[in-house]
Amino acid sequence: MDFRKLLKDSLCIIPGALELGWMAKNWQNDRWAYNRKFPVHGNRFPGAVHEWIKIFNNTPRLEHLSKKKVLFFTGGFNVIENCIAIAFVLAHRNCDIDLLYFENIRTEGSNNRYSTRKFKYYYGKAINELLGAINVFKIIPLSSISKSTLSVEMIEAAKTQAMLDTVYVGRRESIELNGREKMLFKHRLEANSDAMAGLLTLMKQNNYDVLVTPNGAVREFGAAFRLAEIMNLPAGTFEFWSKPGTCCVSYGPCVMRMNTDELWRKNTATNIPENLCLRGFETIMQRAGNKQQYSLKKELVNLLHLDAHNPIALVCPNVPFDGMFVGSNSIFSSMREWLTSTVKHLMNSSRDINVIIRSHPHELRHDAVETTVSILNEEFGKLPVNIHVIPAGSTISTYEIMKFTDIGLVYSSTTGLEMASFGIPVINANFFHYSRRGFTYDPNSIDEYFTLIDRVILNPSAFRLGKDQLDLALLYADVFFNQLPLAFPWSFLNFWCDMNQNPLDEVLSKNGDERFGRTFDTLVGRNEGDV
């Protein structure tokens, strides 16, 4: 029994009980309405919105920019604050915005009274102020919209998204729709269908130029993106996985697909720029850090009990549940199948190789229920002595292992790009963003994948990247880590601290336009020079 949920549900029955608790929790924060020097969340949002409206009304719109009719879909804690601030900027940049929001992300049923009450406590006052500010943009609760009937194609899209959401929330790639997972799927299907039906109503009533939504891959945001695809409405999506002060933005393909095709074409149209290769190398070295754990191969050999005479294969899985989102173009049906099949092949083909399987460190950050270690234990139990598994929490640096690696095997992990940047031959089992760029080995079938592994193991040095391949890898590292992320003023998790550094009036200024204008224009599909 989930006693925390039971307590929350019980408190929901008592009028004012939840609100009193939240007020006590944030009593100190609530003494400040909106203080740029006070970075804690508290209940500062209403005061912030009040000031943003004044700033917006006192700053001339950039009416020389091409007009855009935008449907902005958002919701949930820590997200709506950022999105409302973004909406102010887009409105300033000559966008006519309908901001549709939902109050809570459903994982426990449609009647999630606790989350709804908490949302209204923190955001209700600010939203009411926006409702009265008719000169800014239109803000619309999803609950107030009449729901349109979804087509068969839309219903199937909602089901597909609900399955992905079940994986995402359950933190397992392999799921069976029974018990809790069955209920979770049901709740996510209800939420996705509800969001799509409300969005469809607005899409039918208005001639939008673009849908803007965070992420575009999970939960209601993924459902919104799928609906936009069906309705042939371009979508602008954004996500924060890059370095601070930047954001990855995509107009058209979902940002989570990490589409770098256009950037790659521009960078490889003529001779490979040496300065960008150098910057790519410096970026890789920064990511690797300065920590030197092992100066000699024998130190790593002694630590992991490797055979010093045999080559090293480094196998780098993704976080298992993440495989559902990045494996749509894989030659394997799932990351689990790739991992277990790869290990089986290495077990059966030869013992004259050291195999190091490095669990993704983010398994800990994402509280993964299904991990690399659990998959291997479930499938194999005890592994041969030449196969070594490094768990997610290990302090052993993956970059240090790369120094002595002879072959890299990846599903779609970024470590594939990083290994290639060190000249290591990488066999990629998934046609993801960095595959087929000229510096990885990309088999078209499972048989070809295993054949290629055997060939490289027999003579690793013959497959090391030459200078031209290495330059391509370093150039792509620059494209992915330095060119793809665009300057952005605020992130989700550090929104109020970022707002202290980049207040709205600064972002709306000429200097803010020079720093961030390109990013916001990309989000709504406005090309450079559009007027």
C-alpha cells in the first residue's frame, strides 16, 4: 500500500488542509513577492507575472518580424513557469499566442486531486492575472476546452504515446501490461487522449502556423507533437540536455531525435574546417575531464583483472528504458535484445578478448528500475571471467577506459561519438544522429553486425580511424556539442536562478535580441531575415 498517496488523498478531503501545509512550508519564501536577488521558488510566481506584464506593456513589440500564429501547449510543475516566460518573449517577437495548459501530469488517474490542488495553489493567482491581461497573450486551461472526437489514426497515436509513457514513468524498457503497468497505461491513454482532443478543438477553430511544446516525446507533450504531425501543423520543440545557458531547439522533427542533418550539410559543404575540428577535440577533452585515473594500461588490467595480451571491447548501453525513445531505427528490436545478443555473441565467439560493459551513469539519476546489471543477471547469471560489468555508480571513468579500448560497441549512446573522437572503431547498432557520418561502422543487419565485430576483434589496429575519419568525428563533436545547442536564457530546473541572471526586461532588450533572438525565431520556424 502506498501510504503517502493514502495520506495525500485523505488530506484532500479536509478543506484548506493541503494549502495550510504548503503555506507553512513556504512561509519564508512567501514574504518576498518577486525579488530578483532571492532565487528560491516559494510562491514568487504571481509577483513575477505581475512584473512581467508591466515589462511587456512598456516594451515595443518587434513588429518588423513576420507574424506567427502560435499554439503553445504546456503544463505541469517547473515547466509552466518557464513556458509562460517564453510566451512573453514570443509575443514580444510578433507572435499571436494561444497558451493551452494542463494542471497535472496524470500517472495515478484522472481524479488526481492532490496535484490539481497543488497546481492551483502555486499557479492559480498568476494565471488569473494573465487571464486579465488581454494585451499579452491568451491563456486557456485544457479543462475549459470542449473536446473534439479523435480519428482512428489519432486514437492509435494516443495509444502509442501511452505505451512510451508507461516505459518512461515505469523506468523499464520491457513492460507487461498487467497490474500497476496496466493502470498506468490506462491513465496515460486517458491523459493523452484528453490533451489531443482539446488541442484538436483549437486547431480546428484557428489557423495556426506552428505548435510549440517542450520535449515533444513524452507524456502530453509527446501526444501534442503526434497530433501536430497528423494535422500537418509544423511543431517547434525544445529541451535542456546540453550545457548551461543553452537549449536544443527543433522546428519540424522532434528535438529528441537530435536532427543534425542540416548543420552537418553546412559544415561539410566544402573542406573540413580545421578550427572546428580543434574545437570539437577541446570539447571532448573537457567532457573527459582532467582526472587521470590510469596512466598505464597495466593499472586498468590489474584493477579489473583483465588479460593484458587481449584487446579490449568497451560495450556502452543506454539507460535501458531510454532505448524506447532512441531505438526506432535499430537493427535490433530493443536495447535489451541488443545488449543480450551482443554479450551472447562475445561469449560464444572467442575468449581472447576483454569485454567491459559500462552501465550508463544516468541509471542512478533517472532511478531506473531496469538496469544493465539487472538485465545481465536475469539473462546470464554468472558471466565468463573475460566479461566485466561496471555498474552505474562506479567511480571508474569511462573516458579512462577509452584510452585503452580497441573496439567500441554501442546502441545509440553518445559514448559512440566520443570513442570515435579518440580514433576507436565504433560499431553502431542503431541509425541515430551520429551514424552514417563517415566515422562509425553502421551494419544494416544483425548478421552484418556480428560479422563486423569478429573482423575488428581479429585485427583492431586495421580498423582504427584514419585522419580523415578522425577529422569527421571531431567536426561532428563540434556540431553536436557546440553548434546544435543555442543560447537560451532560462532552464526548467534552475529557472529562478536563471531569471536572476537574465531578467525578462534584459531578454526583451536589444542586447537580449542579439543573444537569444535566433533561438526564439528557430522555435517558431522563422528564418533569418524574415520580416
